[in-house]
Amino acid sequence: MRFESAARRMIRAARGHPETMEGAPVIVQPPGPDGGRRVTIRGEYVGIAYHLLDIVEFLRRAGLPEASTTVDDPELIEWRGIGPRAWTATG
């Protein structure tokens, strides 16, 4: 029996969700004027992240205990505008 991580289960489950069939189940928008990045998981708004650790916490709350190792996985997270290392305010 093969072990499947929670992240892989989320990706597989999201394939059937109309909001995420084309891409990753987690969407992180570009930084806004205050530097915060809007985050949705499976099409549901979960909050504003001001640091990478906020993303890890949102993923943990969604049931991904290995979240800190999955932030660079493009099948799990779509980083819009800029990647996971950018947290600068725009405008």
C-alpha cells in the first residue's frame, strides 16, 4: 500500500472541484497595498497572508500537516503575480 500525503489527497480531491479543475487548489494573490496576499483554498477565501508562515498555517488548518514542505509545489499552490518569497506592498 502506497502512502499518500495530505497535500496529494487535496490535489486529487480538488480536481473535481469546479473552481480548481484547471489549476492548483490553493491560490495566493499578488501582494496588495499593505503587503497582504489574499488566499483561497478550494475556491473558499481563508484569509490574508502577510508572511509565508501565514500560508503554512492556512494549509495546516486545511488539514495539511506537511504544509511547510509543500509551498513550492505548483500542483498545490498557484502563486499569482510573484512567488512565495515576495511579501512587498504594491502601490
